Amino acid sequence: MEAVFAETDADGTLGDVEDELFRFDRLLESQPRLRSALGDPVLPDENKRALVDDLLKDRASDATVTLVHVAISRPGDPVNRIQALADRAAARRDRVLVEARTAVELDDERRDRLAEALSHAAGRQVDLEVVVDPSVVGGVVARIGDELIDGTVRRKLELALEEMTA
């Protein structure tokens, strides 16, 4: 794995690999049957690799496919392992991967302002991945590593209610 990271870092494609890993991870989270198949201990590894190859053909780099193959070859749920690989790619570039969930797509200006605010909160540059999630009524929920920052309207209302009843 480290050789793949080193090679993509050297050729300038590590950021692309990080993004592809993140997107594949989101795909697995949204497709429970696929996630289950790739984590199935009974399904042979060669079948899992063939499935990944079909899914990522012409959509991801060879380096990403190689890293996903490694992640699915280990027993258990592959989602956390793929997320960890994306995080390692970001860390290798001295950045942190941040997932931000919003109710609507962000324009470039809002995306830049959010990335700047999250960089300040994280203490280093961030690679911002925005996921549109209609369950987020308003505002943003951001994940920086294991930390969750809830800036949603719902959370602000909950805090205001707690303050009023205290």
C-alpha cells in the first residue's frame, strides 16, 4: 500500500486517488447489498476483485483499484478500511479529509468559505468532500477524523431549547 501512495504522490495523482476512494466509500454506504457482498467472508476474493474491477473500470485509476482490492481482501466491512485509506492519502499530503453534509449543493464561493472555516478548525488544510444529504434541513454537518461538527439548524434549535429550559 505504501508503494502505491508513494508512486501517486510522486506523480501528482494522490489527491485524485483520495477523491476516488472517498467516492467509492460513499457508494458502498449507499448500496447495502454491494457493501455486504464485498464484506462477505464466504465470497471468494477473486469474485470481489472482479466486482470492483467492473464497478471502477474507466472510473478510477489503477492505483485506486489496487487499494480497494487490498481493503476488500481483509475480513469484515470494507467501508472503514476504504475511509482510512482516503484519510491516509490526505495525511500524506499534510491535509485532512473532511466530509461535509449539506441539504443542497454548495456553489464555489460557499464551498471555499466552508473549506477555509474547517481548515481553521482542523488546524491544517482540508480536502473538502461535500455530500448532499436532504436529511440535513439547513446548515452543515462536518466530519474531521473522529470529530463531528454539527452546525445544522436542527442542532442550533436544540441548543436554544436546552438553554431556555435550563
